[in-house]
Amino acid sequence: MLMSLGGLEVKVEKNVALAFLVMAVIFAIVTLIVGAISGDISQFTAWDVIWVTMAAAAFHFVLQAVHLIGHAIAAWTTGYQMSRMWFLYAFAMTLYPRDEPPIPARLHIRRSLGGPIAFGIALIIVFWLWSNVQDATWKVCYLTSFMLFEAILLFFVSSIFTDGVMFIVRKQWLPSEVPSA
Ligand SMILES: [Zn+2]
């Protein structure tokens, strides 16, 4: 599926649906194991387990979108815009025009920082949510715990590693044809 939003293409591969289902199944297995150990399982209904785990899986893609939107906004402020957001399996990537002119390192770094900043904000919101619902029903507790786990994991993988460490290792502010994540 390919959409265009004011010059920015958003491409979502069909395999995203597969990744979503795999994640929902993994969350369901974890829910059942944790439920069995904690005793919460006595309160579970099949429908509740399904919606909690599907919502947790969907949140992964919300986080990925927030990450890419952060890069897109940062790119927009530099004047060197992103050309495409690309979602495949559980991953999300940003692509910039192949024919774009050499860009000052300062602006390259700003584009790269957009993702971690957006992610940092998302992480704070999710942490706040998680820490405020600990007396709620199991559904809310499990869902917000999954959300916090995803936000922390993706923050480290996408922001600290890909946008931070790899950005420095690969010297991505130098002109290159390599699409950055
Ligand atoms: Zn990024």
C-alpha cells in the first residue's frame, strides 16, 4: 500500500499484517504465562486476551510511526525533506531522495535527532501512563506494561542504537546512498 501525504510517500508492505499477528500471538503467550504464574488467569476471558494483545501489537506500529514522524518533522525544518516512510514486517525506515545535494553535517544530525526526540517524548508519556494505572484492572495493567516494554525496547534499538551509535559509526552525515533508519 502506497500513500502520498504532501510529497511524502508512506509505503506499508503486506507483510506488516503478518508481523502484527506474530506479535499479537507472542503477547498472548506471555499474557497466559504471566497470568498463570500470578493467578490473574482466573479473571481472563478469551475476548479480553485477544483485544489486549492486539492493542499491544498495534502499539508497536504507533511507536514506529511516532519515530518516523519525528524524523520527518526534523527533516522538514532543515529544508531537506524525507521522501518516503517505509514499513516492512515490524520495521520502519526513512528514505531521503537519492538525488539530494550534499547536506551540511549540522542538518544531517538534526534530521537524525528527530527520531530519538519524538521517541523520548513517547517514552515519558507511556511511563507516566503505566505508573498511574497500577490499581486498574488486569487488562489495563497488562496493556500498559506491554506498551512500556515496547517503548523502552524500541527506544534503545531505534534511537540509541540506529540513530545514535550506528549514525556515528557509519558517519551518516557524510554524503552517501545508504538509506537511514
Ligand atoms: Zn530513527
